[in-house]
Amino acid sequence: MKNKGKKKKVWEKWLCLDIICIMLILVGFSYKKTEKTTMETENFRKIYQEDNKEKAEETKEEEEGEDMEKEKKKVALTFDDGPHPVYTPQMLDVLKEKGVKATFFLLGEQVEKYPEIVKRMSEEGHLIGNHSYKHEQLSKLSSVQACTQVNRTNELIYSITGEYPEYLRPPFGDWKEHLDCEVNMIEVLWDVDTLDWSSKNKDKIIKKVVTNVEEGDIILMHDSYESTVDAVTEVIDLLQKEGYEFVTVDKLILE
């Protein structure tokens, strides 16, 4: 009887040890699983935080870019009396190289002579306006004659570009009042007159612009002189350094 009692106690001890071992194994497994889960969670959190940081930096850069765009001062380069067979193509080359769009107010008689230059202007994204047919002072013509100057030029431009001009710059800035042909056109004058036709001097043209230009100004030039082509190259560089952006006149008027 005593031996049986001892065997039972030994068996119970071994059973307890087995149970303790099993519990330790389960606890260890559970700990490793928890540790693994914790590490995975930490890794996910780090990836999530890094991803959010990158997105925040991208958003900040985009917002800063938008602010810079808003802060840019807009001005418009405009050219009268073209197209010129030599200097207008040179001007278009400069504008293309600089990535600048301008506005050209064309004379009908020049459009008839050089339609390929007008086509190039349109294809390269410049705005084309009407400057009458023969550069006559419209206020000194009869209503019929003045309208003919405007309408004839409109038709010529349309035949080349497929679009009627919406903007008109009357020669000498002198428009004849109460013309029927005025109805669908917007008159565009200027803020800074470079007097390039008079000086034909690159440095004087540049000085006229940089010392007088302000935000929202329309700059008057003529694409008929070598000095103007040379001046425009430097004017663009100088004004861009000062934070100016060059746009076509419709962008200024419509804003």
C-alpha cells in the first residue's frame, strides 16, 4: 500500500512538470507571436509615417509652386506693323527660344504679302490682332473707309488662321467712334511705349521698358527693326529675373 502511494505521488509530480512545461511552451509561443506582431506593427507605422511625410513634402512643394505662380507679375509684349519679311521671323525665333508668347497687331497689306509668317505666328501660339489694312489714321477716314480697313484685314487673317481677330489696335491709338465694325472687337492700346521706331537703338529701347514697366502693363514695340529684336532678347531676361511673366493681351484684359 505504501509503494502504491509513493508511485501515485511520483506520477502526480511528473504530470505537474508536464503541465508546467506545456504552459511555458505556450507562453513562449504567445510571446514570440506578440513580439512578431509588435514588430510588424512598428514597421507598418514607420512606413506609414514616412509615406505621410513624403506626401506632406510633395503637397508643400506644390503649394509653394502655386504661390510663386500667383506672385508672378504679368506683362504683355505687343508688336505692331508686321509681319516684316526679315525681322518678324527673327522675333519669332527669339520668342520660341525664350518660351514667351506675344501679341502681334498686323497690317492687312503685310498679311497679304507674307501669309506664311502669319501662319507660323498662329501655330506657335501667339495672339494675332488687327492693326488696320494700311496704317491710316481711322478717325480721318469716312465710316465706310475705316470699316473697310478693319474688315478687310480681319478677312485676310481669317483666311490664313481660321480665326477672326478679336482685338484691334488702331494706328496711332486713334479710333473712329461709332463704327458698326467696332461691335465685335476690343480696342487695345498700351502702357509703355518704347519708341523703338524712332530711336532704333537697342539700349534706349531696353531702358524705356525696364525703367517704366509695372505689373499688368502692355508694352508697345514694332517687329520691323533689328534693334527691337536685339532689345527683346535682353528685356525678356531682365524682366523674368524681376519676377515678371509674359502673357498675351487677352490674359491681361480677361483677368
